[in-house]
Amino acid sequence: MTGAADPGPRVDALREAGVVGVAITFVDNAGVTRVKSVPLERFAAAVRDGVGASPSFDAFLLDDSMAMDSPFATPDGDLRLVPDPARLVALHALPGWAWVPADRIGLDGRPHPGDQRGFLREMSDRLAAAGLSALMSVEIEFSLGRLDAVPDFVPAMAGAAYGMDRLVGAAAFCRDLLVALTAQGVVVEQLHPEYAAGQFEVSVAAAEPVHAADTSVLVRQTIRAVARGHGFAASFAPSVAPGTVGNGGHVHLSIWRDGRNLFAGGSGVAGLTRAAEGFVAGLLQELPALTAIGSPSAASHLRLRPSRWAGAYQAWGVETRETAIRLVPGLAGTEPSAANVEVKSFDLAANPYLALGALLAAGLAGIDAGARLPEPVVGDPARRAGSAPRLPDSVEAAVEALERSDVLRAALGGTRLIAFCAVRLAEAELFRGVSDEEIARRTRWAY
């Protein structure tokens, strides 16, 4: 149990800061962050004994209905949310509240078979057993709309793509967001307007995998809270307005051995070492199956379209923003610290713990198999017929690819895989025959 550390000093500091309640979160198979909360004075007991929760959350869809084919679609049973006190932090934009992520365990004290955070830790441990470590981060793209227009989306400010005029229109929000994230210990590397109307992106420093996934949850809830304070609503949905560029959740990662970045200083393309090439080749091979986990929603497939820099093809390239896997060597002289790979096809409907864990599993399989990369793709695959296959273009096709993947089936385990696929297929059925506009409307504020 991660809650073994003494939370006393942290609780004392939070009490002095005026915190009275703690939000304990986990992310379900639909990619929705769920919460139980306790008074601050009960936090030590929550760390020791956990907080009760139904296993049925693993069968929830984004509209709070259930996937009835899931092994967890039952009123029976119970589990415990065990908060990780090392991640306990006061929420700057929600005075009086703190936040902490949780692992989930059964009443027998063993990990819950659906626990996604534990899955990511297991994949990190597998990486460590191979003498490797990883640094990862999730880019957070979001669209700011007027709060008084919800459930519709009306951009909260005008301004050009990447334009300074848009930043001026959101200057107070952006200032308060930077203040809040910094106060919460999040190292922000970039904050800027993006391409679509009202769209912004936050990039944060890379960290070890579980910490990176936790941070992606914390950043999104902070954006949401700061936005409300300014009369805005923040949407992290893959498609806010069909036919336009959507919100991604690109993952950056690098692998290390004995303090050395294996994405730099090698004899391969752009400095890849043999191990790093195997890792990236493993990602490339498993991309169709990874699509089910990293681009899991019906709305994801409204975003994952060619020629939108979304990464719609099973392809890799060096600084090629239209391929699903983009190798980023870094500025000359910074390669040993900066070189990494970006997975562009993922979005924020994904459960970050499942998504990062699946990437580690696929990359490790590539190393173990001695996989090699094909020649990198240059330019837009959509404009070069036959240069790369298209990734699955529906939830059903992606789930089928996942169920065919020996690598990811073995990594996820039977119960976790069955429960995840049940939710994804139930959501596909939920939106069968529904227009793109209706899919966007019904998912716009779910994430």
C-alpha cells in the first residue's frame, strides 16, 4: 500500500494553510476522474484504512450509465481507495481543499484487479527490472468556452491561432493558472494559445511515470477551477467542434540507463541507441492496439483525422508532426537531456495511468524482441499514398486491434482488459448512428 508513509507533517502544514477537506481521486475506464472526499482530520485514517468505494466504477461510461458486460457491473463487493500521501497538495484555486490520488485495493489487502494506477506502477517496475527508467509527461490541450453558454461551446475569447491577441484576451486567466500550478509544485514549461478557437496548451516537466500521470490529473482539475473563477469553462474533450482541430493529450517520453538518456548519443537515426530504437519500434508496432487505450472515445475519432497534426497514421518521423510518433532530438548541444519521443495520437479521454502503462509495455516488448524501425516518414502520409497505414478509425476497430495484441493483453491482464473493452464497446454502442455534432455535444464537458 502506498499510504504507508506518515501523513502527519503534511496534514499539519495543510491545516495551517486553512485546508479542511481532501479530494481523493482515481480515473475510471471511461477516462473520467472520480472522487471521494474526507475531512482533513480524517486523512490519516484514510491512509491507514482506505476509503470505501464500489468496484462498479470500472463499468461506468462517460454519461454515468454502465457497461453491463463488464465484470464490475454489479452492486456486490467493495474496495478501498488508499491515498498516496506523497502527492497530497493544497489546491490553490479551490481554497480549503487539498487533492491526492489513490490506489485501489480489495478488502483482502491485495491490489484491485482493475486498478489502473497500480498497473502503471507495475509497468514502471518491469522497466526497472530491465535496468531502465523512464521520464514522461502529458501535454494538456484544452478549449476555453464561456461558462454561461454551456452546454454549447462559445469561445471565451477571440484571437488568432497561437496569437498574442488571444493571450491578451486570456491574460488574467493564464496568470492565475501559472500562479496556481506553481503553488502546487507543478513545473510548467510552456503555456500558450493553440490552433483551434479558444484553445490553449500547458506543457509540464517530465517525471517518473506514476508521478507524470498524477500530474496530468492535477493540472486538468486546476485548469477547470481557475477557468470557473474567470467565468470560463474548460473542455479537454478530443472534439469540441466537429470538423476542426481537437484537443490532444500528447505523451512525451524518454528512457534512461545509469543516468544516460538512451534517445541520444547512439549510432541510429537522430542519435537513437539500439535500445531506444527497439523501444520506439515497439510503440510503432503496437500503435493500432494502443489507439484503443490512448484515443478511446467516439469523440477521439473525430479528432484523429488526417492532415490535422493528430497522428492518424501508423508512422514515425524525425520532427514530423503528422506522424503518430514524432522523434524529438532536441536543440544541438541539449540532446543528452532533451531528446525524447512524442506520441501524438493520444488524447485526454484516455485514462492516463492505462495510457502511460500501455506505452511502457509496448516499448519494453520492442526492446525484448530486438525490434528495428523502418525508414522514417517525411511529410504528410495523407499526401503520400502507401507511405503508412491508417490507424483504426473507430472505437470498435481499435478495440479489435487491442484484443489481438499479445503484448497488451499480457500486460493488462484478463480482468482489467475485459473491463476496459466492455466500457469502450458500450460507449461505441451509445453513439452508434449518432451524428458527429451530437457526439461532440454529449462528450464536450465530460472530460
